[in-house]
Amino acid sequence: MTDIEKEIKKEEKKVEKFFHKKENVWMSVSIILAVILIVSLGFNYFGGGISKNAAGEKAVEFIKTSFGADVNTFTNVTDLGKIYEITVPYQGQDIPVYISKDGKYFISSAINMNVVASTPSNTATTTKEVPKTDKPVVEGYFFSYCPYGTQFEKAMIPVYNLLKNKVDFNIVFIGAMHGEYEKTESLRQICVQKEYGKDKLWAYLSQFLASTDIGNCNGGDSCLAPYLTKIMKNLSIDEAKIKTCMTKDAEALYNADVQKSSEAGISGSPTFVINGVQSQVARSPEAIKQAICDAFTTAPSECSQTLSSTAASAGFGSGTGSASSSASC
């Protein structure tokens, strides 16, 4: 192993420790790791260029247009030498993001802001060919509060409603990177499916994910309670039954999901798997539908229906955002 490879391994361990100790609404491992490697390994392709204020404005605009996040301002810009750290308020927390000093790269595995807009919005790419089957098995791996995971789930809802009788849809929970409240919500969703079935789970998700009020609660129990009660009442879900399940049965099912994710080497939300193959899919209903329909031995008539090519916003709410498939938690 080279010295650089050893250095990367050490920094990866620092990142893992960071997320075991600190809640974070937005930043993914890829963002933190990219920054650590750029700084610690001394990469030199970031040159000087734009001012701090211009960097902040450009980062905010890029976040809004590319990720659909409700970000309208920045509160601070720090010069880190080769990059700028921009602090932006998001869902009640101050979140640091990073861009290069030349204003070209937003650092989440170095996304080029000059070319992201030209990326096709309804494409699917995979590392290997997805095998065709009579009934494709579709798995979405998520952190329940990851804004990019919730964005993908919102795009999946109309696809589930269209193909639920033809496809085996499954949600798999990776764990909880944002805090204990994320695990609690995963347990709740597991119990909704266990007690009422997949249709009810997706109906619950449709209302849960569309609620900006829930997003603004930042996981607080007292804040969440009335909104969750209202959703369950709307869907004729017995809230007491769900709470009993969460204390008795859900933990084992949740742990099985986490173990499955670990064994598959999946740690990012969202991760989309079709017939056992990870697929990078644009975050619009039409793109997801087409990727699944391509996995049928013989595509059903439902595949001829055209769904929306517009992506939902990242996070909670019913707005629209970028269909880019690169951002994750």
C-alpha cells in the first residue's frame, strides 16, 4: 500500500468517527472525505479566483437550483487555503459546504458547477448489466431523514403506484446517521408496513415526505407528534398499534435491514438496486420507471405510461428540484 493510500485509509476512519458522534442534516461522507483529502493530501488544482462573498452567493444558488434545497442565504465564508467553507442555514441548523476558490467545483465528490446542468436528466447508469426477470425486485436503501433519500422516495411513489402489482418493491434502512430520531422514524415506517402492508406504507410516505412542518421539526418528538397523529388518522392507522410494534417487533426487523445493507456494502442514501444490481438513476418518476421497466423479461402495459420527468425537491415538501443522481448522505 502506498503512503497516499495509507493516508486515505486514516482519513476514512476519521470520517466514520465523525458521523458516530455528530448529527448532521445534510453533509454526506463524500463531502467530508473530499474536503479532508483535498486539504491533507495537498491537491493543487484549486486556484484563487472569486471573492468570499461571490463564493457564498454562487454556493447558495447552486444548492437551490441543483438540489432543490430551501436555502436562500449564507451566514459565513471561511478561507481554508485551497477552498472556501460556506455556512448556510438549512432546516434549523448551520451547515458547512465547500467550493473551490475558482468557483468551479462544489465539493461533493467534486461536482463541476459548469457542466452539471447539461447532464441528461432521465438516464440510468450501472456498473454492470441488470438481469431481466418476470418480476423485478426493486430495493431502495435509505436513511429516513436524508434529504436526498427523501427526494428519491418522493420520486418512487408514483412508480410504486403504477407498478406495485408487477414489481417487488422494498425499502431497506441503512441505519441512522442524523440522530436517534432517524432510527425512530425508520422503526415507525417498518411497523406501518408490518401491520398494514406496503400500500399503506407508501401512502404514509406520501404524506410524511410532503410535510415541510415535519422537516422543520428536526426530529423533535413534541414537534412531530401532532403531525404524525394527523397522518395516521388520515390513513386509518392505529397509532397505539404502531407504538406497540415499535417497542416489541421493529428492532429486530431494523437490525436485519442494517445487517443486509452492511453485507451488501451499501452505506449511502439513496442507493437504488434492481435485481441485485446497483443503478444510478435520475431522480424523476419517469427515469425510475424506465430503469425498472428495462429489467422486465417482457415489459407490462403499464410501462407505456409516461410519468413526470420533473424531480421532487430534496428534503421535505412538495417542491421541485434537480434530477441529478449524484448527491447522497
